[in-house]
Amino acid sequence: MAAATLIPDRQAWRETWIDARLAGLGDGLRRHGGLLRAVQWSVVGIYLVLVAVPAFLPLPGRGAHLWSNLTLAAQFAFWGIWWPFVLVSMVVAGRAWCGVLCPEGALTELASRWSLGRAVPRWITWSGWPFLAFAGTTVYGQMVSVYGYPKPVLVVLGGSTVAAIAVGFVYGRNKRVWCRYLCPVNGVFAVLAKLAPVSFQVDGAAWSASPKPTRADGFTCAPLVAVKTMRGAGACHMCGRCSGYRGAVRLARRSPNHEIVHVAGAEPSPDQTVLILFGMMGLAVGAFQWSASPWTVDAKQWLATGLIERGITWPLETSAPWFVLTNYPEHNDVLTLLDGAVLLAYIAGACLAIGLALTVLVGLATRALGPWSTVRFHHLTQTLIPIAGCGVFLGLSALTVTFLRGDGILIPHVQDIRAALLAGASLWSLWLAWRVAGLSAAGPRRIAATACIGLAAGLAVANWALLFWIW
């Protein structure tokens, strides 16, 4: 009997110890804000060097290596390490990258110290920016081969940074207006952070019961989060400035399923639905697929043949400046106007075809649970976040594999790892669908709705299987 009671006691002690350490970590972020700023500014310095300097250096020759050429090192740092694993960090630690390390966040907040202090206009707060910014930078990056050349990196990342600083100079005061509304990856980060097992959580009762704090005890929430009513982790930058405020805010653990199952349904988000179905699961697939797809080759040949038969050859012969379409003849890498048109058509087609197919499947899941409910439709879409995020990570990490393979470094069992990640993410989405469906119905209806989400996850897996195993 004593042994039986000892195990629960030990488990309770372990959970209490973890909770105390997490709360202490949150308080530490607040107390050591100066140290965190120093770390952040060191990242800013590295970022500016990697973005700016390679653009003014000669393109690397055939004998260049990651460890001996700054341009290749910068490409690998951004596209092989930085972006893939920043996505992973969202699922592991919420938006801690945004609050602790992001260079654009630091620069826009710094600019905001001397801001004109203008009110944020309605056009900036438009809910369509997360999808439009993500789509625009993704498509333009493919047009100019941002993963392969330093000048497009300067235009895309450098341009984004300049815009962030400009917004900071004009709007708000000591705020991150750019990060909250206009950052091209804000929507993706907000979606993935919902899966994080830790977050800053607010005890509403403790907040209400505590005396009103003095101005000296207050804090500034740079990303403009309404901390008092915050229930999820999507908008929080995990900077720790609010930790311990009014004895009601602390860093704490939670189930990775909690926000999707218990919070997302009360906060329906049409903009996130569009981003997940048409952006992360549609447009992103097209962006990563188009250069490897045999359909791209077939379409180009069919169009070229038709144009030549009609005596029209200029689309096959005309190129554009490198900042419009890839144009590096010294590397035998030039996109003609026809190439650009096929690229845009493929990505747009993938975005619409996959997005609409997923919309139908999620709609069938919604209807399987009872009368149509738009709120339930948005809620069920959130269950696809694991497979959507996994797909984007695999697309970016394919660049990691490519960069390393170019230097003779082979990652063992990479295909097995990809298959395991897709399988695990699909099962996670299925489990979330089962939990969410159970809030509305049971029995056959619940099974049918879960099966529809399973088909949606299967469609996502099939799209990535084409890229990694079939083509």
C-alpha cells in the first residue's frame, strides 16, 4: 500500500518541480531583459552581415564549400538551418524566437522608440495580410530563386527588414506593429505556436483579485497582445515581460492539444483557415514542387510547341532582370517569360486545386457532425495544423539536405525520417480531429468527421510523396 501511494506522490512532486522551474524561467526572462537584448542585438549583427555582404561578392565557383565561402555559408544558414528550425521552435517553445532572437522584431521595436506615434490604421490590421504576405514572399522568392542567390536574399529579407523599420518609425510607441500585423511569417508562426507544450498563461481570478499595480510595476507588451484576456499562444512572443504581473501571469506547461481542442473553437479565425488550407497546404506545395514536377516540363513543352507553330517565339527567348525572374547566364540559370508564366500558373493551380479539395473535405467533416456551422468548420481546419506545419518544414529542410549533399555530406535514412514525420503529423491531426469532433457528436458522426479529416491529411501526404518519392 505504501509503495502504491509513493508513485503518485513522486509524480506530483515532479510536476510541481517542473511547474516551479517553468515559472522561474518566465520570471528570469523578465529580470534579465538586458541580457536578452544583448543576445538579440548580436543576432541582428550576424543577420545583417549574412543578408548584405554576400550580395556584393562574386558568385561562388564550383570548388566552393559551405565552410570556405561566405555566400554558401549564408545560404545554408538562412535556408538550411534558420528557417526550418525556427518553424520547429514554434512547436517546441511557442514564439520564443520572435520575442528573444528575431532581428526584425528588435529593429522595428527600436525604431518605434522614436516613432511618430501615429495610430495603427485599419488597412494595417486587415485580417488578410497573413495569407497575402506569406503568398507574396513565397511566390516572389521562387521567381527570383531566393534560395540559390544572394541578391534576391537582400531584396526579400532586406526589403522586409527595411519595411519593418519604416513601420516602427511611423506607428505605435515601443511596439511591434510590423510583427503583429504585417510580418510575412506572422500567420504561420501564430498557427504553429498553438501546438507548443508551454505558454504564458493568465489566471483571471488572480488578476481581478490583485490590487491595481503602480506605473512602475507595469510593462509594455510590444506585440500588442491583450494579456488580461489571452487564452492562447498564437500572438504571444514569449519575451517574459509580463511574467508575474499582478501575480496572475506565469510560464506554464500545457497539453500540446489543449489550444486546438479547447480554445480554437471559441476563437474562429477565417484568415487562419485560408492560410492553412490554401497557403501552408496548397501554395507551399506548389512552390516546392514546380521545379521538380514533370507536369511543369510537359506544360512548358506544350505551350512552346503551340507558340512556335504560330510563329511566336519571343516568350521563349525573352528574359527579365534578376529581380523579376532568375537571370544568371554565367551559371546557365535563366528563366524566360514562358518559364515565369508556367511557374506562376503551377503555383496558383496547386494553391486553388489543393485548397479547394481540402475545403470540401473539411466541409464534409463539418456537415457530418450535424447542421452546417461555420465556427465548427474553422475549428476542424485547425486540426490540420500538425500536417500543414510538417509539410512546410519538410519543404524547407529539403534545402538543408541539398546544401549538405552538395558538399558530400549525406544525412542517413533521410527518406525514412521524412516518412516518419509525415506519418506522425497525420496521426496527430487525426487525434485532434477525433477530439474536436467529439465536442459535437458521437458514434458514426464522429467517426465520419474524423475520416474526412484523415482524407485531408492523406491528400497532404500524397502531395509531399510526389516530391520526395515519386518524382
